[in-house]
Amino acid sequence: MPSTHAVAGLITRLHDPQYARWASQIRRTGGCRQPIHLRGHVHHIDPATGQRLHSYTTATEPDGILRVPCKTRRATRCPACAETYRADTYQLIRAGLVGGKGVPDSVTAHPCLFATLTAPSFGTVHTRREKNGTVLPCHARRDAATCPHGTVMSCTARHGADDPCLGEPLCPDCYDYAGSVLFNAMSPELWRRFTLALRRHVAKIGGLTLRELRDQVTISFAKVAEYQRRGVVHFHAVIRLDGPDGPTTTPPAWATADLLADAVRHAASAVAVATPAAAGEPARVLRWGTQLDTREITINGDLTEQAVAAYIAKYATKAAECVGTLDRRINPLDDLTAFDLRDHPRRLITECLRLGALDELADLRLIQWAHMLGFRGHFSTKSRRYSTTLGKLRAARATFIRGEAITTGRLPILDEDTALVISHWEYAGKGLSTGDALLVAALTGAPRTDPLPLSGGGS
Ligand SMILES: [Zn+2]
Ligand SMILES: [Zn+2]
Ligand SMILES: [Zn+2]
């Protein structure tokens, strides 16, 4: 139930003489739950005469501010902006698979794989496995050992799909929490080393040096990080072979999908990254887990380009909160027992705070990234030549919105090259009042599923 305070706010807004203008601002944010407030002005000046051609100021806007979308990718913070991010990510992943947005259709003929690089085991966890539609016992062992903490290392339960214990260790005291958060912290570096090893290995199979390889083959990537239920990240990646100038050029005949799969397996097993010894902590060498999945992406096969693009886009809007941690930074002085956390994520966070305080591990910034269970990398990344960029998609949308603003008379049709644009903007806050939040939900409904039409065509 909305509070009386919220309802009073809603009624005031509805009676505001500037309501229509406010509603139009809100529609423009696409239903953003936490819009950014900007205060400022833009003047278009004729450089030859100094004449002011057009002025816009937020002084005449409702509340004297312009509301713009927060653009977060995280669905827990703003479903509407996360949906835009997801749709954009889908478009750019898909363009790299089937063409569009400046990538030629011929890219479909290039060898392309979907690879999943996992983390190693840090201890036995409750799992749900299915075989031919039947759920198997979690971890049934007839002669199960008893751990030093008195836990029998066996679980015969057939866990439900949303059983909260999934991903949690059979014995938390045996679980390698330090290894888990250090893996998260080092995984971006491990990924970087993997891509270098992959290039080296493809060159080696082709009998080329790395420099010679660059004249024949480009290896393009798009990847997302996904949290497994145990709170450790793994990566899903689209890996594609192109000719020397990226997707517009054909790779040589020797650079096949089989060769790529072989090189991916080799590179994943070859790379490692070390963490230094610190007080009470041994030095470690971290590697990818042995579970490595590579599948060829085809137009008609089991793994279609659409499924892959949808899959990657889905994970691009998720963060660690899906494993039960917090969606904001944690202060080392916070009382973790005061948060509604299960034991497993709380222990992972505690481990980040403990290791983060050690000088030798300070570079990993584990305290700042405790809420992400140690991972501080980007959620979705791609190599330069994979396809278009999120920035270009956003620019296309901005152009569309500008066009709309011009047709509604809010911006003059001026050539940016000839008019002098003087603008000044300042941050004036963020978010919605409780009354406004109710109205925004009513005005914009559920997060929209279609991105705004993009200029530039393509699929
Ligand atoms: Zn938003
Ligand atoms: Zn179990
Ligand atoms: Zn134990």
C-alpha cells in the first residue's frame, strides 16, 4: 500500500500546472526508477554575428531540473534502464554473429564458438543435477568421509530448483573461501592471459609468429561474467575468427572452427595467475576449472546465434546480488549480522574484508569490492573489432531523441558545425519522490521490452 505521504505527493504533482511537461520528461527517461537531475542551460550562438539563435534552460522545467535516465545495467537498481542495456547488449552481440550495425552478413561464415570458462572447485557444494528429466541426489556417497568438523561429506537430497542451499558448501568450515574470492579478484587477469595464450596458440598452429598472425587473422571476443550460485564468477564468451581487418575480411582457410576449439581448450588449460603469500595465507596459483565447454555457433544448429545473444544479454544485467549478497558497497565497519544474508555470502564478504586488509593483497581492493565477492572486472566486454559498441548504439538513440526534440520544437534545427554551442550543466540530485515514483509506474508501466528505434538500420 502506498503511504498517505506518497499519495499526497502524487496528487500535488497531478495538479501542478507543469504536469504535462513533467510527464513528457518522465516518458523520455523510459520509466527510470532513479533519474539523474540536471540543472543548466544550452545556448546556440551564430559565430559570425554573435546572435543568440536558441536557448534552452532548465529554469523553466518542472522543479527547475531536467531528468535523464540513470543508465544502470543492474536490474535490481533500475529495471527500465537495465532493460535498455540488455536490449543494446543483445543487438551488439547479435550483430557480431549475423551482421548488422555495420557488420557485414558474411560474418556468419566465419568460425565462431561459444565457450564457457569456469572456476575450479573450492569445496563440495549442494547441487541440483538432472538426468533425462529426473533430479539426481545431490552428492550421494556410500562410503562418505567425515570431515575434520564432523560433517559427513554426503547429501542424498534431491534439491528443488530454488532450494536456497544450492551452491552452499556441505561443510562451510572446509570450504576455501579465500580461494573463491581470490579467484574472483584475479579472473579478469586470468581472462586477459587466456586471450593472449589463444592468439599465441592459433599462430603456432598456423606456423606463424604473432606479428605474422596479425596480417592474416583477428580473434574477436565478446564475453559476460556470470555468478554461479556458489558465488564465484565464470565467463561466457563468443570467440570468432576474422580476417586481418576484422569482420569485413575473411579469415584464411586454415583457420577453422575445429582449430579454434582446439586452441581455446589449449589456452584455457595453459594459463595461470599467482597471488602472493600474505600473513597466514599461502601464495596461490589460480587456474580455470576443468569444466570447459566450447560449442560451435551456427545459424541452424543446436546453438543458434539468437540463443547466444539472448543468453549473453541476460547475464549482462545481473550482478552478485543474484547469489544473495548486497547490491551496494560494504563499509568494513558495517555489522554484517544486521543484514539479511545467508551464511555463505556473509562468509564470502567477510573473507573479502579480511584479505583486503592484508598489505600484500591491497592491490586487489577486496574491501571496496566485497559486495561483488571480490570481482571488480567489467560484466560485459568485447574486443574492438567484435561488432558495434554500446556507445554507438546510445549515440544513435540520442540522435533519435534529438530528432524528436526538434520536431516538438524544443531544439532548433541547426547545424552543429556552424552554430556555437555553449552549455553548462550541473548535477542536481537523483531519484524520485515517493509520490512521483507511483506516477512513473503508472505512466510507463512495466519496463519496456523494445529498444527505441535506432537510426542506421540493420537488424
Ligand atoms: Zn534508470
Ligand atoms: Zn545437497
Ligand atoms: Zn569440515
